[in-house]
Amino acid sequence: MQPEVQALIARSNRLGADPTTTNYAGGNTSAKGADTDPVTGGSVDLLWVKGSGGDLGTLTRSGLAALRLDRLRALVDVYPGIEREDEMVAAFDYCLHGRGGAAPSIDTAMHGLVDVAHVDHLHPDAGIAIAAAADGPELTKEIFGERVLWVPWRRPGFQLGLDIAAVARANPQAVGVILGGHGITAWGATSDECERNSLEIIRSSQAFLDERGRAEPLGPVIDGYEPLPTDERRRRAAELFPVLRGLASTDRPQVGHFTDSDVVLDFVAREKHPALAALGTSCPDHFLRTKVRPMVLDLPPTAPIEVVIARLKELHASYRDDYRAYYERHAGPDSPPMRGADPAVVLVPGVGMFSFGANKQTARVAGEFYVNAINVMRGAESVSRYAPIDEAEKFRIEYWALEEAKLQRMPKPKALATRIAFVTGGGSGIGRAIAHRLAAEGACVVVADRDAEAAAAVAAEIGTTDVAVAVAADVSDGDAVARALRDAVLAFGGVDLVVNNAGLSLSRSLLDTTEADWDIQHDVMAKGSFLVSREAARVLLAQGMGGDIVYISSKNSLFAGPNNVAYGAAKADQAHQVRLLAAELGGHGIRVNGVNPDGVVRGSGIFAGGWGAKRAAVYGVPEEKLGEFYAQRTLLKREVLPEHVANAVFVLTGGELSHTTGLHIPVDAGVAAAFLR
């Protein structure tokens, strides 16, 4: 790897790891240098620049675009003007050096046309606070003199690259610029110098805000809008989140993220927050992810929950009307269709911020960007007045043809994308297999298990907390179940797909079955499934988005085997719950179905816990041969594994059986005595 590229990646990773420097996937960096042309054998000058959609903090060589500098700069001679500057992005492809690497971003011209070896373009909160201040040009002069200059707002593109290059050329003493309404750009002869100049701009901006900023720039705290105590706040958030998720999913299903950081709670408690929120964000990276403005609740946190929910529904209807009007005010004949009128960010005083997106990461990042926006508003208001770019310019960015093309290139969502699954007994065996399969099909998964460590291990196997979280849950305890569902709601915004899988079994004859044996099996499977379904139904009904409840019952709910009275009766209870709840919840679009496995020995938590040895003794076979024994008594002569049960759960919930409810699917390799009839 060329030394310039090594230095570029290291610099990028350092800058991207610091949230005060730039936000997730925001900004770009570059380096210029020479390499050998494999065709001519001669030297060729190149630009390496972070490609479209990448993140500085995790940038690798594959995330860079490599372009021939002579060809890139020759584009100046064929530039058709600002009205057609979007065409230049396609022209960048003709400047690429070799195959592979990332696609060049809209900011490529900025990096290539500035005649300095290293360039950083970043979106630091402190820098944007100056860039979005009404007195931005004057403040830039006051802070930096002639060392950093002001460039008025211009949409990212080729012309902005020309503007910055002209400023750098005319001002050899300058080390960077403040881009009005946008961010900063800095440069240097070496990678270290460029990084120092970037950090100088950011730190000098922050120092100015700290030293010159007035106290309480967002106004005084509104009486009664102070944050609720932590436990009360999170309970209120869990009550509101499913309602908000349902509203935010009016046009298309969304996943949610909740933030109750001090920054957010202070903002929504302050006098100026309604007016500032209405102005919207400024930096293009911000409003592309948060939409033109958030939805803001105008009630104190102590208002009764019914009143709050009613008001949120009114505000949502108004938000949709306003967003549609915004679109119609600015859309032209060539504008992409309106993408949806629901808010991406909802602010609730005293409680926090709810953000939404097509997946958990998108929802989380939207919230992170709005925190950046709050910091920008506070900074600008502390030394001037927050003055973001106007609405028409925001529309041009939000409905940019290039942005639309990027969205159209995204891969087709998986079958369970945007769905939130809650799997009990998910720490081992069948539950673990189900959790893995649902996640592989795009679902966010909450792994619930009495064994918190086992649940955490499975969640970690699946991935980050953007795709799976663990909750401790003894399903026989109503309070524990309620807490687990609240945790699930706070993690992802709600629940769509519930799998009642937790179970255990004690193989004893009627006379040897004690009351305790009977009670524990019914508490976990019959009562536990009821408690989980009841709490989940509260969430499903509040969302108004339909949903699925799946019971992992058993062949034994139908088949009368020996030494199995407590287990078989509990499973029969579960099986009838499927029918009862299918009848009760169908009117709300909630489907309830069951899976009847049998003979799942390998990988089964129940069999590993002693049940296998006892069943093997009943049938007179060695325990290690029990799976083979079960397989040989089936019609298909095949052993059933946890993955086969997981497959059935996916078939029931993946969309192909959208009109099926009250069904039990046998996954037993064919046991005629357990046929449904």
C-alpha cells in the first residue's frame, strides 16, 4: 500500500472515531500521490478519496476511490455549468484508475480541484454552529482572521469544488474554509498537517463558543417540562414507543431508537425548542437522515398518558399534511415521488427522543444526527442566531436525483426486514436456532431467556445491538415478562413477531408426577405462554401494525405417550391457546399459529437437561441413539433438528402465508398418530 494511502486511512480512522470531529458516515478525506501506470509503466498522479457511503471511523482501502488526477482536473474544461452539475458524478467514473474500490462521491471535485496534497471535509458540531449562525461570515473573520475563510452555502457538487479551489488558490495563507450551512474543509501539504489544520478549525470554533457563548442560549427551562425521574421516564417511553412506531410506520414499517441523553432532555425542556425545531436542521447530512424537521409534542411530561397519545395522533396528522404541502411547494416535474410523510424524529419533553428508520442502525443514526443538530443550534444561538439554509435548498438536497439514485441501488429488503422478534427460551436449542434464522431473514431479535448469560451469548453470536439484544425473563413471572417486553420495546420500538418457545419437561409416570412437577411445567409453558402473549398483545395493539404470535407446542399436544402427563397436558394447553388467540386477535391483523416438533434431540435444551436420558430409558435405547430411534419411527425416517423448527417459524411469518392463522405445522418427520384431524 502506498505511504500516502496508509497515512490517509490512519488519519481518517482517527478523525472518524471522534464524535466531536464528524458524525457517522459524514465527511470525506483524500490524499494525492503518484503510482505506476500498469499500462505504460510510467508514473501517474492519483487522488485517493473516501468513496460514497463510507464511514471515516472504519475506512479501509476498499472504501477509497482512486482517480487519475489529470483526467479529473480536465473535467473543468467540459463542465456544463451549475444547472447540469449532477452530470459530473457520472463523469468521475471515466477518471477511475483500475477496478475495485468505492464509487466516487459527490464531494470528489472538492478534493481533486484543491491544489494541495491532503484535504479533509468534515461536519463537526462546533464548525457547523459557526456555519449555521446568522453572523457566520463575521464570526469566521473574528475567530480565524485570514487563516480560515468563509464560503457561502452551495449545494455539494462540482461548483462547490470550484469555489473552494478558487479560495485556496487566491489565499495561500489559508488552511481551510467554513462552508456556510454545511461544515468545514481543511488542507495541508502532509497528512499530519492536514489533520492538524482540521483540528485547529474545530477546536478554535469550540473554544470561541465556550468563551464567548452566552448562558442558557436555548432559553430558560419551561416550568413543568423538566425530565421525569429515570425509571418513570423509561416507563413512559415504553408506553409511548409502540404508539409512535405505529404512527411513524403509516407509509412503510419502521424500526425505532430511543434516546434520553442529557443533551436531548435539556433541549426539549427549554423555551426555544419549539421554534428551533421548526427551523429544521442545517447540515445536509443531518436533514437527509432526520427529514426537514422533527415532530414535537407540546405537552408536559406529567400529562395523562391518554391525553398524550391523543395529542400525538393529532400532531402526526398535522405533520403529514405539512410535509405533503412542503413537498408540493418545491417539487418540480422531474422530482422523485414523495417518499413518505411520517416523521423520522419525534421529541417528547421530559421523556426523550424517538427516531425511526428502515433498520435499527438507520434509526439510531438519525437520532445521533439530531443530537448533532441540537449541539449546532445551541452553539449558533450562544454567539448569534441559528439560521439554517432555507427550505427550498433543503428540498433540493432531500429530493436530489443523485440521492434518489443511491436509494434505488440499495438491495431489496429481506423478508423480515423492519420486523422485531421476541423469542423466549432463546438462549439454547430450538430458541437459539429460531433467533438465528429470524435475524438471518432481516428481523431485529430480542433473545429472552431465564439464563441471562445464555441469552447474551446468543445475541452476541447474531451480531451487534443493532440486530439483537438479550433480556432476562422467567416467563412464569408476570412482572418479569412485563419488564422483558418493556426492554424489547425500548430496544427497537415495539414487537411484531413473538415466539413462545420456553419450555422444560420431566418424564414421569402418573403416580410419580408430583404437584411440583405439574406446576412447573404448566407455569413455564401454559401460564408462561399466556403471560408473554398477553404482554405482547398490548404492544401489538398499540402499534396497530398487525403481527405474529407463534407457539412452539409439540407432537405431544396430540399424541398420548407414556410417562408424559404433565408435559403433554401443558403442550395441549398451548395448542388450544393458539386457536383461542387466533379467534380473538384476528380482527387486529394479528395471526397466531403453532409448530408441533417431535424428537428434537441434538441441540435441544430440554433433552440435554435430563429428559433425553429418561425418554431413552422409557423406550429402552441408549441415550446417544435416541435421535436415531425417533427418526426410525417416523414416516420420513429423518431426524428433526432445531433448525427444522426454525424453518417452520420463518415459513409462518415470512409473508407467504399472510392469510393463515390458527394453524399448527407438524415438524416431526411424519408421526401418523399426531396427524391433525
